[in-house]
Amino acid sequence: MIKISTIIASLLFFSIASTSQAEVISITDPRYDIPNSTEGVLRPTRGMTMSLVEQQFGPATEKGSAIGQPPITRWVYPEFNVFFEDNIVIHSVVPH
């Protein structure tokens, strides 16, 4: 009888212990001033102007023409691409 109650108590303990565990989810920092790769690629941040991007990162290797309304422009740099709405950065990405 003691053996069965010990087994039942152990099963209850382990079932409670297993349901009380939490999964840890890591979300990357959405700020762009933190390198997003092992190489440490820094890229323009949202809200920067075209002139400030060019001043801090140099001239782009390719500058696309504005498309759509509001006009969206893409500048290509060797390590990242920058997307502008009018003349303000809306996003910058590191291509794979």
C-alpha cells in the first residue's frame, strides 16, 4: 500500500512540476543601432534623412527611382538596403 501511494505521489509531483515550466522566447532588439549579425552590420535607423544616411554611410552603390504614392525609394549599399518614404528612412535590411 505504501509503495502504491509513493508511486502515485511521485506521478502527481512530476505532472505538476512539468506543467509549471515556462518556455522562454527570445525576441531580438528592434533597434537598428545594434548589429543584427555576427559581422556587426550597423545600418541606418528609422527617421533618418537621405542626406544624413549619405553623410554617415557614404554614397549608395545603387539608388532606385521613387515608386508609388507616397514615393518609396531604395538605396543599395554593399552590406544593407535602405528604404525611404519621401526622404525619410522607413526601413533598412541586411540581405541574406
